[in-house]
Amino acid sequence: MLRSAPRLYGMAAWAKVKVLDMPRLRPLLLEFKRLRRLLRRAPIVVSCRRKNCKRPASRMSFYFEWRDKYLMPGASFWCNKHGPSRYPDEEEEESPALPLSFDTMRQPGYGDRQSKKAIHLAVLKGLGINKKPARITEVFARLYFAKLSQSREGWFG
Ligand SMILES: [Zn+2]
């Protein structure tokens, strides 16, 4: 999940459609659901971008690529109260503040490959996982999820 969230979200969406005809897909869907549920408890380490706001971030925004309108890598992080400012004459178009979660890949309009990649990288950063996805090993991911499943109230310890 941590390593290839875009691919896994794609597979899960496909499996959900097929599962009635192909019951052997059910374990995949259950595992996907379990990991998503655990990730809801994952502590977010980045704070809101607004100056002097020290709230932890819960949302993120991206600039759109100007031609193809996918989300570009490099998110801004925001708390529940703040978000990207709107200037009518601004040249670069920015997305609304989206939930800081892999689930944002499921929202209509952000399911293309490039946007999913940007969301993937931003969420890893938000969770304090400072690794390139390809560098995330299975051992690391197992430990991460094991910690989440032991944690209470969403925090380690
Ligand atoms: Zn804020």
C-alpha cells in the first residue's frame, strides 16, 4: 500500500466490480479495507502552511498541470480551517483542499495516473515517510502497519 498505492487503488476498484463473478478476489478487497482503516489512525506530521498556524494538517492542495489538468507533485498542506487562497487573476490554477489521504485518489477527477502519483507522494510526506515509494520495503511497511494496529487514539506509543 505505502509503496504502490496508485496501483493498489486501481486494482481494488477493478476487484470490487469483478468480485461477484470472481470470489477469489475477496481476500484482496478485505486486506485493502483493513489497510485503509489502519491508515485512518496514522499520525500526520506536517502542519498547516498558513503563517503562524500550528495546527496539524488534514488537507492538501495541488497546482493543476496547465494543459492536461492533472495534479502536479508538490502539495501544500492545510488544517481544517485554512486552505489555498483564491486570486481571480492568478495564472496557475490550484485544486481545492482535498483530504490528506490515499482515498483522495478515488475522488472523481483525480483518478488519472499523474494525479494519483502526486497524491501518493504527498500523503507519504504527510505521514512522515521520507522515502521514495520504490525504496519502501515490505519489512518497513509491515512494521508501520503493525505499529498502527497497536496504537490507540491514532498516535504511536
Ligand atoms: Zn491552519
